[in-house]
Amino acid sequence: MRTLWLRPFVLLLAGLSAGFALPGSTWAADDDDAIVAEQLLPPETLVFLSVPDVPALAEAMNDSAYGRLLAEPKLQPFLDDVKAKLKEVSAKLKEEVGVTLEELEKLPQGEITFAVVEKPARKMAAVLMLDAGDQTETLDKLVAKMDEALVAQGADHSTQEVGEVEVHVYKLAGGDDNPIKTLAYFTDEGYIVLATEVAALKSVIERWTGDSEETLAKQEVFSYIQKKCANGEEEPLTKFFINPIGLVQAGIGMVQGQNPQAGLVLGMLPILGLDHLKGFGGSMNPGNDDYDYDAKTFIYADQPVSGVLGVFNFPAVEQVPPAWVPEDVASFTGMNWSVEEAYSAVETIVDQFQGPGALQRVLDGFADDSDGPQIHPKKDIIDQLSGAIQVVTGAPKGELDNPQIPLMAISVGLKDGAQVKKTLAKAAKTDGFPGKTRQFEDHTVYEVEQGDSTLSLAVAGNSLLFATDVVLLETAIRGKTAKPLAASAAYKSLTKTFPRKVSLLSFQRSEGQVKMLYDTLRNRDNDELEGIDLKKLPEWSVIAKYFQPQGSYAIPDKKGALFVGFALGADE
């Protein structure tokens, strides 16, 4: 019962979800001069999740495949059951908190933002900002209900003036068992801001006019990320930012007084090179003109990276699915990995802890082991890798209740395939080799039983192939298929705007996994859902068109890497 006071503000978030879950909602007009949330938050913001304009996002989602799915005529009998159930929930909510689901649906009229800020120093505070516009009556009901619950649980309520703003402060009961000691909020013409520290709330009030130079918007890392993830001159419909190392540092600062040894973790960050990771963030826009959605994420790291981050170096090259990848695959991913730099980074880390030459001695030990195949991991394997990696998955089979090893093939590029063939043959002759061999079109295939599945590997040309599916493996060995993915209309449509050179390229068909989940849902026992008849769900073929292929790519940047993803629009 101690968290009863949280319910009204959990319902604010529920209202946000309802706002863009139901097609046909009407909203207030945009305000081009509105101050965005990042202008109200301090530079010490560690987590930032924001929807600048809930009405605009709702409209975009209604125009997306998601909105068209909910408008599908053959889905309406099932949705009628859901709506009837929601009416029951709405009536219960009206009794408990004084508002209905319909009122919650109309509540978000502008932005909603959640943030974690380091205010005061060495403490993390949560901040929630919501623009309810002209829905002040619903907002007032929720605030009154929260006040009632807090006071009933022994919270000490007071007010204080911050500038010209009246701030409500609750000292929460519960002692050490309650991790949140304070809740504070203020309202201003339909806008509410809550925080778990008064200092965090003050930092927002200080920036309320939007003209401060000390804001998250002006913070170097945040602004660079948002610039890289921008969608022209338009404000993103959703955006986020996370400073993971800042979270670790602030978290350790909070517990270091009780546990001084926690400070040792801070000393490890530079050794591992993690202090170079300054943050990541991005944006997502559903329902645009060219795609069903586009999403961008940027990882910001000070250059040159070292330590752990040095392992993740992927130079941009031309990426195209090989001719053997069939068009009906569930997914394809191609990447170009700098193996040499990754090995150097790992060697540096190991030698820092174990002394100079430590990793080299370990690898030499494998090669000198008289009971082993006497293969040198570095010279015979790592040094033979070109860095090209391609992963292909087939459509899943079976049911969710009976999971199987996924149908998969992995192609690893080699510098000298003939040399790696000799290494594999040498390993296969070792006592205790767990597999067996067979021949396929003049290639030796090594097979290892893994329960009900078989892992196969072979060298074809300058590629080392791994597969859990014999058809995929043999197609890869042949090097071609009748209908390759690269020539398919779906692949061409998704990748038409991709850069010529990328670090990573991905193509995915979500329909296989979604179909399995959907069919399992349709076959569930209706008694578990109390009034919602799952048998009213239409056949998969009716809604399959709303789950179109998705694609993504990554490119390096002087400050890190940019990841961009798209989905094709649903067939009309």
C-alpha cells in the first residue's frame, strides 16, 4: 500500500499510451514557438526520454501500419471485446482515482518527458514533465488523489516559494525502507513537473523561460547526438538520451559513503577505456512518407577509443547480401569488423591486468599443448580472419511452447581459405574430436550433434561457414540460389536510400516470429482472459500485410557511430 500514491501518475503515462493507441483522436494544434524539454533540464541530465508533441505522435501512429492494423475491419469483432473490457476497467478507475480511461486518453495535450538528473550533486533524481493543456480538470483530480494518498500514509506536506512558483513538497514516510524520501511538484497553466528531489525541481524552474545557456540542449554530447539523429528541420516525434557512465558514477557516489570500496569501480573505467563512452541517444518517427517508421541512434565516444571500446571497430565497406542468400530468409546481417584492432584492444586489457605478454603466453600454450591439435589461436585462426561477417536466419519452425535452435548460417570471411581448410582437417584428426565428416560437392563438411540439431561447418572459397540448417549450408557452399535476397523487391525498396559504404547492414522479416506468436495467441484458452474471445482474431493472412520487412545500417563517425533503421509501409 505504500506505493498507492504513485498510481495517479502511473495513470498519466497510461493516458499517454491510450492517446496514440486509439485511432481518430483529435488534438490541439502545434505551437512552433514552444520551449522543448531539453531547454528546461540541466546539463547534468543522465537519462532523457521525451515525446515533444503527443498529439502529433498519435496522429503519426494512426497513419502507420500500427494504426491501419487497428482499423482493419476483420479485427473489429475482437477489438469490440477489448473495448468492452476497457469500459469495465474505466468504471473501476473512476471509483478509485476519480477519472475514466476516456479522460486519461485526452490528458496529454503537448509534451511528456521523463528524465534522471544529478541534482543535487552525487544524487540522482527522477523528473516527470507533462503538458495537459486544457485538460486541467483531469490533472487536478489526479493531483488531489495523490495528495490524499500521501497524507494518509503519513507524508509531511509543505509548500515553498521558488522565485514566483509555489512548490509542493512531501517528506515521505517509510524510513530507510523507502528509497524515495521526497516528492515535489509544481503546476503552471496545465503543465505539471514532478521530481524526487527539490533541487531537481528548482533546476527546472530556473530554466523555465527557456533562455538559459546551462541546459541539456546546450550540452555538447547531447546536442551532437540530436544533430546527427535529426530529421531535417522537423522536430522528432520521440527522442532519447542516456549517459551510461554518468549513471554509474552518480550511482557509486550515492553509495560510496556507506561502501567506500564501491569507489574502486570508478578507477576501473579509464583502465577499461569506458570513460570514453559519453552517451548514446536518438529519435524515432513513425508513419513518414517514405517508410512506416525511421529510427536513428548515435553512440558518442571520444576518439581514439581504447580498451573495451576498441573491440567495436567496424570500418565502412560496400555491403551486399551474397548470391547464396535466398529472398525468403527471416533475416540477413552483414558487417565488417576490424579483427586486428579488436585483438589489439583485448591484448592491451589482458596485459594491463596480467603483465606484458600475458595473452601471448596463453595462446602459445594452446599451440604447444601436446594433447591438443597444436593449433595456434592467433596465427592459425585470428590472423586468417578478413573481418567480413554475414549472418542469415531462416523462418522459425514449430511452436513457441517447443522452441528449437533457430535455422541459421554464419559466413566468416577468410584471408586464405586453403590454409584454414588445413587447420580444420588437422583439428578433426585430434583424439576426442566431437564430430564427423562428410563430402558435399568436393567440400568437406564437419558435423557436430547438438541434441536434436546438428551444427555444421565447412570452408568454401574464402569463407568459413557455420550452420544449424543443412539446406542453408549447402546453398552457401554452392554460392548461389535461384532467387537471391539482393535481387528482391523488398530488399531493394528498403535499401534504396542506404549509403554505398556501411559498417553494418541488416534486413529482417518480422512476420515469421509474429505469426508464431499470433497463432499461439489465437489458440489460447479464452477462460484466461475473462470475456475476450481470442477465437474472434482473424486468420494470420488477414493481418500479415501490416508486418512488412525492416532494414537498418550503421556508419562510422568522427565521434562514434550512427545507426539508422526503417520499415516498409503496410500494403494498402
